[in-house]
Amino acid sequence: MSEKKAYVNYGSCQCGCGCEGARDITGCRFSLSPMTDSYVDIILGAIKKVDTSKVWKMTDKLSTLYRGRRIHVLDGLKACFVQSYREGVHMTMGATISKGCPGDVDADAFLAEDDVRMNEPVLADAHFPVTCKISLYPMGVSNYMEYIASVVNRAIDMGVYAGSSHYVTILEGDVQDIFRYFEEATEYCGRELSHYIFEATLSVNSPTAE
Amino acid sequence: MSEKKAYVNYGSCQCGCGCEGARDITGCRFSLSPMTDSYVDIILGAIKKVDTSKVWKMTDKLSTLYRGRRIHVLDGLKACFVQSYREGVHMTMGATISKGCPGDVDADAFLAEDDVRMNEPVLADAHFPVTCKISLYPMGVSNYMEYIASVVNRAIDMGVYAGSSHYVTILEGDVQDIFRYFEEATEYCGRELSHYIFEATLSVNSPTAE
């Protein structure tokens, strides 16, 4: 008695092998976690307020996903985060920003042609402190630590670096500076790397002392 | 006028270069997010209940970190997750399991010699459904998609695979089966890869319909 299982097969794909069909698509999968009884209203309220006309979007049980051009994806991510901020409410947001996965397909994305950020005008005046951990995973290259060092040093240059810990780099700064850093870091990664994953967890209003 | 900045320099480290000082240390950095006003009590209560006598531990503003032998690190992770479960309370746990980072040091770990899991006896009877997303990042190898496929296919074999989506694989199953899968997946990765990162986000009691 044999059973045929529908296994996946990514084995023929390699970094830079040319079978990527999604070279220009940056994606971001993120989850908001407001630690309050009213988390549903906060999350759904924020997601509704975001202008997503320049990204492809999907929300499932675990996260919301934006795909499209890098600047518009980051604009949407920042909008969701800022719109869900509540004074005194502890919240984290886990975000996976990625580009160039060999298993990706040239679909589920909307590549708007212009550079006008749809949400930035209403976000520009938001200011609150953010603590953040980031990890960069440059795929398919043996010298990946060099790229990680470049991205960490960019945080030092921009004044948001707060230290290194096991598996992550810690950032601290105003929400505007943190997202400005995400812009620069992902611009660098998208230019220099065939496939990268940039993981970030942002935290506000943590009750934990330093 | 010149300013000297304390930049990081990971550039001389490469995967398998031999400068790793932490070959046997598996680490897990995780964050619990119970979405309720009583999140502090739940998190601190759970962390306190875990027997951490066989791992090195640290809690900072962003996460808790266990380091040591793989089985004891996973035992502690499972204990924290199970102990913080509350009927009807939506909670997520983000966990980064890693081994072999070239920038890691042979410190901040406790390598217990025996295989007796300290928490498992009180966890074995816990049963509740978990939805989970996972991503594996095998570092420093060009054929990394093969390893990812192996790990995803193991989930299919074990009956916890629920589908693939952009950037992640979705798992669904009883908490015991999900953690049994983590055991097998990280055993495989630790054996086959010089440096890997296994990211998982577990979710319980989500109000979002399928």
C-alpha cells in the first residue's frame, strides 16, 4: 500500500539561477500585536486607514502581506504601525521584508509606476519612541557577514543603533528615524543582494525597564 | 574635524571559516504577545514557571533568550508557550531558533550533559490547536532551497503542513505535534547546516476566520 504525497520541490532553484520571476517585487509580511483587550479594533482600524492603492495586499489568520515596489510597501507598513499606535498601550509589530526569493512568482503584486507615497503625508508628524530588533539574512552568498556589517554600520551612522545582542541588532529611535533607516537598509539590500530577508520587530510602550 | 565611530566588523567571518566559537550552542530568542490587558501577568507568570536549570537565559525589553543544547532550549520554549496559553485569549509567540552564527561566541550558554527534559513531564498533557508560520534560512550555501524543501516536506510527512504562502510555510496542528515537528526540523538543520535560522510565529485563539 503506497500513498503519494504532494511534496514541495524547490531543489532546482538556486540564488541567481535566473528562474526567479519576481525580481522587482519587494514583499512585507507583518503582524501587529497590541497587548490590550481592544486589539481587534486597533488592528482592523489601522489596516483600514492605510491607502493600499499602490500595493497588492492580503490578510490571513497570521499576518497582513503587502507586495509591490519597495517604497510603497514600506509606506504601507509605516502607515499600519503609526495608525495602530496608542498612547500607553504596549504593542509589537513583527515584519518580514523580502526580495528575490527563487521560489517566488511574478504575481500577487502591483508595481505602481510613480514614487509618490500615498500615506506619508499623514504620517510625517507622528513622533514616538520605538525599540526594535533587526536581523538581516543575505541568502546564497558565503560572505553574508559583510552585508550584515554594512547594514548595522548604517544604523550606527544614522544614530539609531543601540547595541548588539545574540542573533539581533537593537535599534532605538523616533518612529520617523527607524523607518528612514528601514528605507536605507532595504534600498542597500535590494541593490546589493540577489535575495535577502530583513526581519524586524518593533516595540512601543514596553513596561520592561532597561 | 573627524569623528571616529565604533563600527562593527563581521567581514572576516564566513560560514564554515572555523572562527565560530559556538558550534554546539543552539539559541532561541522569543517573544510572547498575549492580546489582553493582563499580558504582563501572563508573560511573567509563564516565564517563572519554566525550569531553566539546563539553559542559559536572559530577558530584555524585546524578548527572552535561552541558549544551550538544542533539546533543552526547545523544552524551555515549549514550556513558556504552554504555560502562557489561556482559553479564549489570542496570543502569538515569535521565536528565532539559530545555530552556528559565525559572529557568535562560545559564551552565554550552559551545555547540560544529559538529555532529560526538565519541563516535558508537566507539558505532555497539554492539547490545543496552533496555527503557525515558519521560515528557514540556511546561510552561506547556494543550494539553500533544497534544505528548505526538505524541512517543508518533513512537515507534510508529520501531518502539520497546512499550505505555503509568500515567504512562509503555514502549519496547523495540536501543540504537541507542532513542537514535535520543531524538534525534528531543528535536529535536521543542526546536522546538515553550518549556520541556520529557523523563524516561527505561533498563534492561538485567533478571532480571524479561515
